Amino acid sequence: MKHYKTRNSPSRIAPIQLQSPKTSVVWLEEPELLFADGLTNTDPKVGIPLYGPRSLGTTRHKREIHVGFIGTGELIEKAKEFLLECSEGIDGDESVAPFPGFMPDRGFYSELLFDDKICESLTRSESREILAIKDEKARFEKFLELVESKLTILTQKDHPLDFIFLVLTKELYKACRVADYFEKGVGEVHRDFRRAFKAIAMGFLKPTQILQESTILGISNRDKQLDHKAKIAWNLLTGLYFKVDGLPWGPTGLAPDSCFIGVSFFRPLGKKSTLRTSVVQAFDENGEGLILRGHDFHWNEEEGRSPHLSEELAARLIDMVLGRYQKERGSAPRRVVLHKSSRFEEAERAGFESALTKVDQYDLLALSPASDVRLLRLGKYPPLRGTAITIGKDSYLYTNGYISELASYPHGHVPSPLQITDHIGDSSLKQLLHESMVLTKMNWNSADFNGLMPITLRFSRLVGDILREVKDGNDAEPKYKYYM
């Protein structure tokens, strides 16, 4: 560092000259989706009313869906009225698209069929008994036992049954929604009724949905404003159609014979804090998804905030996924893209790569929301969805942002980009970002235009929380519909 002197001034240090990092910005076009007869549109709320769902005209499409109920007699009747009203179609407004209906001649081109023979009542005395239990854990578990007994009766009836609604009064929902308690040797335990119910219901091989009294009757509360009825209908009935094996829409732009994998971790219920279990969400190029529970392993927080697999467990996890893919598809994938929300450690990466030598091409991609980076554009709107920026060695992708097709920014908060924190593999970054954009549109639990995260990682925490509730010795169902 040079020192300079002048006649009338003391020594000064020359300012450090910093090189500006190389930057680039590109925009990725909005991926289109497939609907009936291979017709395309970028928006599910346009494509379905115009063309019908993707599986219309195929063996996957059900023209009749037999719906069963568990709930009080009065609420079951109200639920039927609500569903029939939605099925007719619901008008929208300036911010919510109208729901086209769920009838043989419109919308999803299916019909919901109800029959008193596939209804199981939660009686007043049963409800009072549950509500009278003061201990939070005991009340939670007693209600789970009651619902499980109703599922047993309902699924053993000699009548077609495709889907089950659990209709809850506001009193039961409030009393049993969560349970927080202390368990010796484990510490604080938090349980959620919806997740525990999903874990129990998958054992009966019937897709389910909890329907609250407030939703049926259109009642808002102080904590949460009720959504527009058209939005509720879109989300509720899109999810129902997928759960009975229909395909609301399909992706475009994903290479044939591809497998997209998301890896995450959870702590088993009632186990010591150092134990973790790996979980995989795997999707093919058609958007078909599987959930696979991996292996238990110990992870101390001193080793880092995010758990990582050993080389051996990483390889075993990939072998498990490839074996399941082969079983489901009858052939191995030619290409695998693995998503993770944290960087790949050296041993973990080595294990993944050694197992992936069985496929022609592979990529390991780490994606995580970045809160410390923002791109500003002129005007009052945020960056366009699909904007990808590179600053030096760091790359970011806006999966939320201003959407040209909607001429709006529907999220109401300053969007954060996804940061690409790690990439090892064969494909170009542009291709991987485009595929990530496609996978943000594959959430069939909603008809929204897109999500922040690709579907491989979007529900990782929720899936793990449901798997926590699957009892030891019970196999977790691999079909994605049981976790929605």
C-alpha cells in the first residue's frame, strides 16, 4: 500500500481499488402447462375453463366421484350444500378468477356424488366427551382414536368410496388442532391434528380433506380473513381432483425420462433430538410424485444447522429412489436432478455422485430463499417473475415477482429470490433455472399461478411432519396424494 506526502499535509493512505463483479440479468419466459388434448396455457385458471383438466378423455379421469363424510349430522348436510354450490361454479371479482365448476358439462367435467350410506356421524355425546378432557395430549390422542374408528367403519362399507371429508365444528377444531406437551427424555413435543390425521388416513388408502365449519359457513375470525369463495373452490376441488387420481394439468419443457428429487430431513416423533430421518420427494417429467422415507441417522447441531448425510447414506438414498423409479416406470431414468435447500458437503456429494453414475446425466442443485439480496427495477412493480441475475459467482432466480400474464403482482410483499448456493453436474444453469420455474407450477393442492419453491422442496417440512406421525413398523404410502 503506497503512502503519499505533500508539502502541507501528513501521510495519507491511497484508497483501495475494488473491482466491480461481473453481473448479468436474463429473463426466462413463463412455462406453459398442458391441459386436455395437449392444449397449453400458462395459467391453470385459464386452461381448465377453456380446455378441461389434463387427464380428461383418459382412463385417469373419473366422471363420478363418490364422496364420504365424517362429522356431525348438521355439518355434513351443510358441507354437501357448500360443495354443490361450488360445483355449479362461483363468480370471481377483479382479483380472483371465477371457478368454472365441477360438473359433467363444465370445469373439471366430473360429478360429486353423495350418499347417506357413506357418512359417519360424530355424535353430540362423543364431541362432549372429547371437549371435556382437560389434558391437551390426552384430548388430542382420544380424538385421533375416535376419528380412526370412524374411518374404519366408513371404509369397510359395501359402497363405492373415492374421497373422505372430515368436517369439524369450530369447537372441536379449536380444542384439538394442536397439542403441546413435555415428554420425559424427549423434551417439548408439538403435534398438529391435520398431520396426524393424514398419517392415520393413509393406512386406509383413501384420500382425505379436513373441512372446517368456518369455511362451510363463510365465517371469518379475528385471526384470519376468509378467502373469496371462488379461491376456496379452486384450491379445494383442484386438490380433490388430483387426490382421486386425476391430473389437473401437466408440465412442459421437462426432458423425457427425467427424475427430479428433493431431499430434506425431519426428527422422528418421540425420539431424541440428535436423531434425523431423510425424506425424498421424487417427480418424473410428467409431474407424477412419490414420497419415500429414507434412513435414520444421528446429527448433532454442533456439526451445523442443516443436517447432512454421510457418503454411505447419500448413496443408499439415491439407490432407493432409482429402484422405486424403475419399479414404477419399468425403466431407469436417463437423467436425475437433485434439489436440496442447503449446500452439499464433501462426503454427501461424493455419495450422491457415486450412486448417480448409473444414469447418463445428473445435476446436484442447492436452492434457498435469499433475504439479503434484492433487485430493484424502475417503476412501482417488483422484478418480473423469471428474472435470473448473476453477481460474480452468485446466481439468483425470482420465482415470485410481477407476472406479465396476469398484469399484476399477486403476493403483496417484497419478493425474495432463490439463491443457487451450489451446483454440480452436467446441465447448464439456464436449463436448471427453467426447470425450477416449471416445478414451481406443480402444486396441485392449489390452482395458484406459481409458488416460491419448486415442488421438490415446497412441501418438505409438511411431508416430514406427516411422516413423524407414521407409527414405527408401519410403511409410509409413497403416493403424493396422501400427503396433500
